[in-house]
Amino acid sequence: MSPGTSLITVLALIVYFGITVNVSRTRVKFKILAPQISGNPYFERSLRIQQNTVEQLILFLPSLWLFSSFVSPVWANVIGIVWIISRIVYAFGYYQAPEKRTVGFAISALMILILLIGSLVGIILTLVKTGF
């Protein structure tokens, strides 16, 4: 168990929690009653930011831990920090205008791809070393 990777996990979840709170805040601000999911462009962007972040968390968290276990906890933490920052950049860009989300999204997707490929390679190398 890596304390650093545990910290990255908690920080990622805190970012997600903040994004989720913002959806509730904008729902109240623009009087969009549940179960409605449309009605104000800013609310719709807030909701999409939250949805996309949870979609990415499903890939990010397991790949972060696999990479930490089979490749390097230090590099997993560095990549995790970059992912967290990129999700914040994505959110702030998207809050302003949809076209401003691209850089944050691209960086976070790249970090997940690195974690996934690195994990796969690390697992395969471990299996080869141990004779499956």
C-alpha cells in the first residue's frame, strides 16, 4: 500500500466532490428542479463536467493503483498529480466555454492512457518473471 497513491486517490475524490457540489449549487441558483438536466447553459456545462469526471475516475483510479503496484508508486503519484491538475483545468475551461475544455481533457486522457499501458506492461513483465 502506497501512502502517496492513497493521498492522490483522496485528492482526486475531493476534486470530484467539489465538482459535484458545484452541480448542486448551480441547480439551486438557476432553479433547475430534479430530475431536470437542462434549462441553463451554465448548469448544463456544470453537469457535463461532473459526468465526464466520474467517467474518467472509473479508468483513473484502478489504473493509478495498478501502475503504482506494478510499475512505480513515485511515477504513479506524479502522473496522478498531473491528472488532478488537468481535471481542474478542464473544469475551469469548460465552466467558461465548451471550447476551452480541450487542453484539460486531452492531458487527463493522456495520463490515463499512460497509466493503463504502463500497468499492462508491468503486469505482463511480472507474469513473465514469475512464470505466470
